[in-house]
Amino acid sequence: MTSIRNIAIIAHVDHGKTTLVDKIMYHCQLFRENENTGDLILDNNDLERERGITITSKNVSVTYKGTKINIIDTPGHADFGGEVERVLNMADGVCLLVDAFEGPMPQTRFVLQKAIDLGLKPCVVINKVDKENCTPEEVHEKVFDLMFELGATEEQLDFPTVYGSAKNNWMSDDFRNQTDNIEPLLDMVLEHVPAPKISEGTPQMLITSLDFSSFTGRIAIGRLQRGVLREGMNVSLVKRDGKISKSKIKELHTFEGLGRKKVEEVVAGDICAIVGLEGFEIGDTVADFENPEALTSIAIDEPTMSMLFTINDSPFFGKEGKFVTSRHIKDRLAKELEKNLALRVNETDSADKFLVFGRGVLHLSVLIETMRREGYELQIGQPQVIIKEIDGVKCEPIEELTVDLPENLSGRAVEFVTIRKGEMLSMEPKGERMIIKFNIPSRGIIGLRNQLLTATAGEAIMSHRFIDYQPFKGEIPGRLGGSLISMENGKAIPYSIDKLQDRGKFFVDPNEDIYEGQVIGENSRGDDMVVNVTKTKKLTNVRSSGNDDKARIIPAIKFSLEEALEYIQKDEYVEVTPKSLRLRKIYLNENDRKRFKIA
């Protein structure tokens, strides 16, 4: 029997988790010499590659010095905290990656807290020591302080550290001695991460992840805590609520490299995938057939934000998408609930509207973007934070916001955040940059990123994590400009757009198809205005089509999905189809809008 190590790699976003996993895979020769696999191998879906972030956690296993190491790559964004909480249950130790320049950041704190609470031993990797002005020793002290602050035990505080650069493929015990490979890191893992504790007794396995194959159906993934599982064995499935159903294992797989290999049996401590179980969910326990014993289920933080999902009922529905009915949307959301733990879906009094709850705008927009690419058409309402009543007081979620930006621009940032009811906690200079921390209501973060990026010419880096619920902070002023709304269906005529440019900024290009009630621009004043951009120039003997000055049209503003969600008002929807994003009023007709005014 080979010895096994299970580690999860955790860090703040962009500190180099996926790059490090790449280098470990190359070092352990998972690929043939002539095989060109590229960078960031594990970020395998299109969305992850485009955005450069990890969204779902992945398993990979490598063999080093005769020991099998199961590595779990986790996302860094707090919005995907549900993923991190879920997979840490499979690990026996964690590799904490910290940037040698930035030091511990909000999400480092978030993921580390989860690991310390589970009692996992951290191994610290201080990455990117080749950066200018970096301070590896200071960062090491900060990591220690952070762990102490989070209530780590003495054993956890006695953590080993390696320094290096994952990108340049070297790790070392001392940051001044550059080596030529990452062996020191792997040696540290073998030495300090404990082998899985194997207790005698009947089989027990907590299902922590799901996979789907169109050939065999749903596959349960988890780590076997004790006992042995064999192919064809009868098992009991203990649900979260204590109900027990009987099932049979058809096939067993363990992880090998990037893929899986079929095995006859799995011993305790290894991570495996089971084919053939019926009707399971994440958090259920696979246990003995005769006398099943359940393991404690996974506790997941509550969602903090909700959005309304509804069917597309605009004049352009069904032109681009394949799935447009409420049944399609309902089935798709139910499928997502199975593997996305931090998500909740509530039905409303209308059959074609669903309230979807998640961790933040990013968490929900990734789901919308995935649905859009699969060919769904839907409309999304304005993001709302979840307000709770605690002891008779109206409370809202508060987050800790860290903004990293050039020193000379810090005043603007403070001004923006304070308008949104943020309270400044600290300011510390770091080289030419300033790092400012605030406590801010979750409502205030919606739409803040755009404002900050515009005010700082794209220099600001923002990250936030949920702290707790606090009493309601009062109203936050919304966007200043009203909407320009189309009066008629038709094509946007350049001549009309040119004549209306002094009224505000446009979101549609000339000759684009528009419909009545679509939001086609932002008014320079505070109220909504209905305009007609489908009007052509009236020609007479005197007025010919070409004797005026040429129309000079300012390019239209194009929103990404997050920007559109953050931009809309209460009485507007974002229409999402596979090829386009449009903003529209909920009531397309002007008379209806006046009649059913949404306050």
C-alpha cells in the first residue's frame, strides 16, 4: 500500500495557486516530454480561462518519492467560498500561498480561517520573491500574526515555510538561495502534512463533490474516512436529515494525474469517485449497509445577495437562445443547486420568476454567464442584499473592503467609499501604493468597482469579504443620471442619435435593432426620458441627404454582465441572450410605467 498525502492549496486571488499546481505536475512528470499542455492546466473551462480566475475546485494527483499526493486547487475569491469550505474536508493539510509583495490579503484571511477551524496544519509558501520591492521576511511575520489572530493552536503556529517563485519554477528554504526546481516544497509536504488518520471500523465517506458523466450519470466524490469500499458492494446512504436509503457501488475510481483510473477497492485515506449511487447530494454520508453511521455534514455560510431570474418576454425573445421557457430555467437552476452549495433558489408567487440567492455579484454572474453560453435566454432583476431582523433591529450584511491604489489617488477612493456608508479602519503605505481598509455595507459594494476604476484610471485593486450582520446604515444614493428609453421598435438611425447626443450617453450603436421600452442610454439629468431614435431625416427640395455636416457619433458604451447588473435601477431588467446584453424597463409601455410606478 502506498502512503498518501491530501493537501489543498489556498490563497488570495492571483497569488499563483494554479500556476504552482502546474509546476508540481510538470515536476512529477505527468506529461510526456513532447506534450505541450500550456499554462494553467486546471482552469479548463472557457470562463476560467477568459477571466483568469479559478471558479470550481479541481483534484489532481501526483506521485513523488513513492508517495501519492492528492492536490486540490481551490478558488481565491470570497464569492466562491462555498467551494473552498466543501473541499477542505477532503484535505489533511493546506498549502497557504502568500505573495511576497502584497502579504496576507482579505481572502487569505477568509480561506485560512476555514482551514484553522477544521484543525488543518498549514505549510506556508511565500511566492513571487522575484518581484521588485518585495519583503519576504516581513510577510512571514505577518502570516504568523494573522494565524495568531485567527486563533491557531501552537502546533498550527509552528508552521514550516519555503520561499520561491512558482512562475520561474524554483522553491528554497531561504529566499536568497535560488534553486533550480520545486523539490523543497514537495519535501516539506511529505514531512509536515500528516498521513490520513485511518480508524478501524465500518466504511464511512462524506460526499464533498459531484461530477457528471452523460454515460454513467452522477458521480459522488469524497475522501474515505475509514474502512474499505469495494466494487459491487452494497452501501447505505445517510442523508442530511438522517433518512437512510440503500444503494450499490457499480464502479470505483481513484484520481491519477489529471484523470481517474478504475480500481477494485479503495482503502481509507484516499480520495475516490463512486459511480452508481442513486439520489445523493453533497453532504450525505456513504456508510455501511448493516449499521450505517453518519459523519457530520458540511456547514456552509449563508448567502448575502439575491437576484430575480425570469423568462425573457421582450419583443426579441427566442431569436438567439434555444432554452427560453420557465421550465427550462427551473430545471437548469435545480441542476446547479446540486453542486453549487452556496446557492439557494426560492419560488415566487409567479410561475416564471425565481429568486436566486448567492454570495455576491460575481458568484451569481458566473452562473448567468454559464447559462447564457449554454443557450439560455433570461432576464435578471437588480441585485438585492438580504436584510435580516435580529432582536427587532433591521440588520444588513457588512463586509471588510481592502482597496490597494497609488498614493496620490487615495483621497478619491476614500470619498467614494464614505458616500456609500463605508467606515475607514486603517491606511498604510506600501512603496508607492496605499492600502486602505474599510467596513462597508454589501449594498455599497454593488457598482463601486466601476467607479473606483474610472476614478483611478484602472489602478485600484479591490477585494472584500463578508464579516457579519450589523444594524442598517441608512440609504445609499443611487446613480445620478436617469435612463434614455426608446419610444418605438425599429433601427437606431445615426441622424437621430447625432441630434440627441447632448441629452446623454448612448449604449446602442447606429443601425442596431431596438424595441420600445429598451434603455438605450443614460440621461444627463436625473429623470428618465423617452426619446425616438428611429426617426430619419425628412428630405425636401432644399434639404438633401448629404448637405449637412457629417454626423459625428461618440462610440456607444458597452457593459459587461457584472457592470450591467450593477448599473440597473429597481424598475429595470438586464436581458441576457447568448449573443447580446440589453437593458430594459420592466414595463415597456410608457403608460404602463406611469400606472404601475415602482418606487
